Amino acid sequence: MPISAWLIGSYRGLPEQTLTIEGAPQVIDAGSYYLYDATAGLSLLTQLGAALLDEVVGGSAVLLRNRKVRLSGSNPFDLTWPVDGVLRGLLGFTGNLAGQATYTAPNISPLLWSPGRTETPTMAPLGSLTANMQ
């Protein structure tokens, strides 16, 4: 199975974000978040997934192998992002969402870095230095 490195970044001091899902306001509390973290309180995807699940049957927010965020539910749903656009941009989306059951962000989140190719450890063995490195 191909392996690639994924570096998950964080956003410090995210202001409270109020988004609207199916006409109902949902709040993501102010704080510092990673795009994804095993601790639910630190994970933007987990927080958004919980907000989706409150309003959409089968709602979920996941990070796909293609490095993009997917939001989905069992039925079509609408989502309006906060006016400041911070949350929308952090997840790779460019506009409000309407009329679909699944949305895939058109952009890769700025909180994720990956070379997008398989790992080749023989080209950069661990513990080796080049003449340019100190």
C-alpha cells in the first residue's frame, strides 16, 4: 500500500464560528484547533461533524485520501458558512453549500501539507545529512 506523509496543522485563536445547517444555527466554540485530532475538542473535522449530525441524518465531515474535506449526509442539506469565511477557508471550501447530500471541498485545506505522492525512503534515508544541512 502506498504511503505518504501528512502534516496536520493548527489554527490558533479561531473566533467563535456560527454556521447555519438546514436553517438552524450551529456554533463551533472559539479556540485553537487542528484540522484533525484524535481529541475531539481539538479537531475541526470532529466539531463540524458533530454540528452536521445535529441537523442532518448521517452527517459527517472526513478527510479523504485525495487530501480534501468531504461533508455528507443521508439526504441533501444546505450549509451557510460564517460571514468572515475563516472556517470555510480552513476546510478548503469556497462558498455556501446547497442542494446536495455530499460536498467535496474544491481546495486542499491550508492546515494540511502532503507531498501527494508515495514515500520513497531510499531517496532520503533516515539519519543521513547532505552537505547543505547543518
